[in-house]
Amino acid sequence: MNKLPVADTIRFAYRFAFGELGTVIGLIWAPMLAIAILRFLPYGLGDYAVSPDNPAAQGEAALRSLLFAALSILLYACVNVAVTRQALGLRKGGAVFYFSLGLAEFRMAGAMVILGVILGVLAILFVIGAVAAIAAGAAFGDKVATALVALTALTVGACVLLVCVVRLGFLLAPITVAENRISFERGWMLTKGNFWRISAVLFAVTLPVFAVEFAALASLMGREFLALVPAAAHLSQEAIAARMQAIIDRHISIVIGVNLIVAPFSLGLTLAASAAGYKALSPGAPQA
């Protein structure tokens, strides 16, 4: 069982993300721009403003949302394949414009969808388990015991789900790209005994980008969200959610723009960390 070198993995991720920033931008800007357009289209088409009294319009909006989501997943797959190949050394040289849609990209999209289904099923099972635990506790008529049982069930479920996210997701891109196959078993085996090391790497490569993006969005919408706090006690959860959504809607173009700006850094760091982890945990693995 190999151990992930935390410091070396983080160092490689930052060296790749900033040292090859121009190449990463060239590899991803076209798909990411298309994703940004797909994110804006529901707002431009008025899908979020459809009246609940118009089921036909709601159905059309739902179908469009499903189509946009499928296209976005495929475009994210294009980005993941291109940057992962660069980080693994399977692709050489720079890039000004790059777009490829072949078997590798469809395979990556399939892997992403399957991972989402697995995690979704696990989340549903954990919720069902928590509800069953609450019902069992309530049968004894002890509110304190019921609360403790529910908290324990939700905590255990969240921890198991987090472990699955980390161990199944960390090496998903490099395994799918380098080995030309979808294998969650392979990722699970390679990451055995490395959960905390992987978590440390992911924390180190995602925190700075998250902090920058959060600060940018907080400066944009922070005052409006804070203005909701005094009224929150007198509003229903639905009303609060509607007002928060309205704030986001007013600034959606800037929100999408901020996401687009930080994308080369976030993708470069996370995918390079995954590539470095794959090389460290599977020496001599077959490569495309």
C-alpha cells in the first residue's frame, strides 16, 4: 500500500497551476465559456420566473434545465480530460484554443454521472436510515434519546459519504484518462489508507481559490444578504429562499464571470493534485 506524499503533491499542483497557467487557460476557455452561457440561459429565457400555475411552461423549463445540465457535464468532461492529460504528461506543449469531443470525453462524462448517482443513492440511504432511527427513538417517547440517535445517524452518514467522495473522486479523472476505463474499484483500492493525506491535499489546493471567490461574492452580495437577517425571524423558509434567489438572480452575470475567472486556478490545482496522486499511488500504471 503506497502512501501519498502530501507535500510533494501540493507542490506539484501549485507548480503546474501557475507554471502552466497559460496552457490551462488555452485548454479550458472554450468549454468553460460554453458552460457559462449554459448557466446564464435559464435566466435569459426566464425559466426561473415561470409561474407555478403554468405547468406546461414549467415542464418546458425543466426539460431545458435537464438538457443544459447534460451539456455542461459533457463540457466539464472535456476540460477534465484535457487538463489531466497535460498534468500527467500525456500531452505536451502549450495551447491557445483546444476543444476535443471523443470517446475519452464521453467516458469521463459517464464516470462523472455514475459517481453522482452513487453518491446520491448513498445520501438517500443515509437519510432513510436517519428517519428510521428517529422513528425508533420516538417509539420510546424519549425526546433527548431521539435527538441523540438522529444526530448520531446523520453524523455517521455524513462521515461515510465524505469518505466515499474523497476516495472515489480523487483519482477518478486520472484513472479514466490514463487507463481508458471507468473503474471506481481501482480508485478505492489505490486510495486505501490515504484518506487523511488526500483530505490534506484537497484542503490545501481548494482553500485559497475558495477564499478568493468567497471574498469576491461577499463583496458583491454580502450587504444584501445581511439585510435579510433582521427580517428572517418573521419570514418562512420559502420566503427567505425566494429572497436569496432574487439577490443571486440580480447579480448572476457577475457571479458567472467570477466563476469563469477562477476556473483555471481551481481546475489546474485540483486536477494536477489528482494527477500527481495517481502517479504516486500507482507507479508503472498503464498510460494512454
